[in-house]
Amino acid sequence: MTSDDTTDETTREPYEDAREAATEEPELTHVDDAGDVQMVDVGAKPDTSRRAVARGTIHLSPSTIDAISANEIGKGDVLATARVGAVQAVKHTWETIPMCHQIPITNVDTDFAVDDDRVTLTVAVETTGKTGCEMEALEGVTTGLNVVWDMVKAAEKDEEGQYPGTKIDGVEVVSKEKTRLDN
């Protein structure tokens, strides 16, 4: 440190610590010393009650929304089918996401909010175990919304067979919680 650099820990700007932490190399938990991909060993972690909530939206034409609400989609009940797809996806996340642990799912809640031009799906997943369930909640949302798209695609196509206004967005983890279980 030169004589001009007289700052100490008490006079540092609050962002300096965060900036320094951001420049440090992150520890890669899914890579071994040789650089090979590996599953993280969670065996020594305590069992914990965990809950994760994710949400996403599919944008549709108002006429498609009306057909969903009136149960007039030719393939059947859109939201009931999407609910089954979301739950199945939650239960099979470990099969589709590499390095994701197979966890005991204790509960899955799905909630659909139907608006004039969109359907928003919220999926809450609960487990008791050694690792979280965010990926399961995200898989539930994305698969549930993909099922909606599949069910309504005939109504959403334009003259060229394209989907100019149909899109899925806003997929995010809304919250996650964990409570350590006392053994």
C-alpha cells in the first residue's frame, strides 16, 4: 500500500467487498479436480424440510383463452392436462437434469391464473431431504406451460402455421425455504 492508499476497513465503500468477491473464482461444485462433471455428494448434509415455488407465463390470443375457459379445446381440458404434466415433470426432474439428485417429493401444488391474454402457472414443490427442490419446481412450470402450448397449438397457429403471438416467459424461482429438522 502506498502512502496515498490510506483506507482501512472502516472507510471502504460498501460495494468494494462485493466487487472483490465477484472477481474471485467461484468454487465449481459439479466439477472434480480433473475438470470432469460429477454429482455433488450431499450424503453428510442433514435432512431438511424444503419448499420451492416457481412461476411462468404463456401468452395466448384472447380467443384461445376464451376456448380454454369454456373447455372448447379439441384436445380436452387444457388446465387439467397441464396440471398432470407439471406433476409428472416434478417427479422426473432427476431424469432430465444432469447431476440433479432424485429426491422424495412430498407435495406438489399447481395454480393456474387465467387472464385475458395469458395463463400463469405457479408450482410449489415440497420435500424432506438433503438438497433443494428448485429445479423440480422449474421443471413443473416449464413442462406445464409446454403442455398448454401443445393443447392449444391448433388454435394459436396463423395462416402460415406459425405462432406469432404465442410465447412462454417469466419463468423464475419465486421463493425457496428450508427448515432443518431436529433429530
